[in-house]
Amino acid sequence: MPVEPHGHGHGHSLDPSAVEPDPHTSDETTGRAVRIGIGGPVGSGKTALVAALARSLAPRLALAVVTNDIYTTEDADFLRRAGVLAPDRIEAVQTGCCPHTAIRDDITANLDAVELLEERFGDLDLVLVESGGDNLTAVFSRGLVDRQIFVVDVAGGDKVPRKGGPGVTTADLLVINKVDLAPLVGADMDVMTGDAHRVRAGLPVVTQSLVDDPAATAVTGWVLAQVGAVRALA
């Protein structure tokens, strides 16, 4: 599915070269991996998206992943079992608290995991940091990530985007996932995408089904563009 920077249709693509400079990006990115956070509610498909991105990006970038779960290493274990990366390229953080605390309020454990991976491999281009499942207010600290993706899914109902919240409205990319389920759950995609564009005021939106597009083509292209943009500004 395409990236939709504006309008309500499903056929508008975002030019990967048309990436606006990010005022949050600074010289602190020099000499380290670009970091992209992936957050969203429980069950929205964050880990499946990370797996798809890892498969698509690993042949092109030196890549590693940090996952966050409250009490387990479930998401890291899933990725390792799926074989999307070498096991030592995946680090698990057990937050022991609400997931947003570890990605926004006290990011120490995630920074330690990212720095461990950078020390281990030395030449990383990109680290994906997956949040544990949280609500629509969950956003990443800009001290942790350079860009952030927020994932919602149609099973939550077409009302989700218009509920807003910082995750939906301010993330650098909003992914509306599992669109193949829309007819089964009665979600109106025109309403959902229309509301998403309205509350995001021009920030890009992707509608996606990993069943129909296992490579997450649009999100992969967006991530590659962000890596290039952050590196250009460093």
C-alpha cells in the first residue's frame, strides 16, 4: 500500500527524496546509527512490521533491533525464531513498567541496548526500536530516536485516527495496518484515512496489509529515505 501524504485516496505516493529537514536532528547523529522508533497499541502489528522491515532492509543496511516488553522477551524471541536477523542483532529490554516510560520518560535501558549493539557491530546504519504495546499517547523521546512510526490497525475500528493522541497526530509516519481485515470488521477505510489525514495536518500516512505486501514496501521506502535524510544532516 502507498504512502499518502495528503488527500483521502489510496493512490498518492510520497516522493522519498522529498524529506523535510527535521529540527530535532542534530550533530548528535554523527558517527552513530540512525534510530527509528516503532510504537502503537497492543496487537496493532508492530512486531510483524519490524520483521518485515528487517527482511527488506537487511540486504541494504547494517541493521539491528531493540524490543521492549514489560515482563518478558516475547517480541525479541519472535524475531529470533523468525530468523529475520542474526540473533545477536536483536536486544530485548524488559521495562517492568508502562512501555511509554521506557521510550519517553526514562530512556536509559533503551539507550544502553542501542549502545551495546553499536559497540558489538560498530558499523550499524540503522537501529529499529520497538515499543511495547501502549495507548495513543505513547511517543518516543527525541533523545532516543531520530524518527518515529506509529502503528494502528483496522481491527480497532475506523474511529481510532479521529481519537487523535500524540502517537497518531505527531509521529513522523502513521501506519494503518491490517487493511485486508477492513471488510471483516466493518471498518470504513475512506473514513479512517480521511480522519488520519485531517488530524495529522499533512504528515504522511501509510495504509498497509502485510498479508498482501509482506515486504512492507511503502514503509521500507520511507525508512530508507529517512536514513538518507538523517545522514545528510549529520
